Amino acid sequence: MHLYPRIRDLREDNDKNQRQIAEILGMKYQQYARYETGEREIPLHHLITLARYYNVSLDYLAGLIETPRKLN
């Protein structure tokens, strides 16, 4: 699935660490780390938060399109 490497790549491209993104999502970084590796499924509400934070569409996060589309 494209989702897990894509959220990792976006985080790294924005020079953030897992702890910083976990804080934005209101969780412990270990839980967020499991999202990036695919050990845990990321809930839709967290995907929406990440899409807004990175200003990319959900279809890009999900791997349905290859080029990121900005939100509005």
C-alpha cells in the first residue's frame, strides 16, 4: 500500500520527526511509528489531519494519484 511510505516521505520532506507528527495527532510517537510501518491501520480522522497539515489531497495519501494535489 502506498499510504505508509507516503506519510513517512511527507514527514521527512517537511523535516519533521515522528514525535512532532505524533504530537500534532495527539498520540504517542510509538503509535505513530506503527502507522508509518503499516503495523497499525491509520484512522481516517488522522489521515484528514495529515492531509490538512501537509496540504495534500487524500487521494495522494492513499496512492490513487502520483502527483500531490494541494487542498484549495
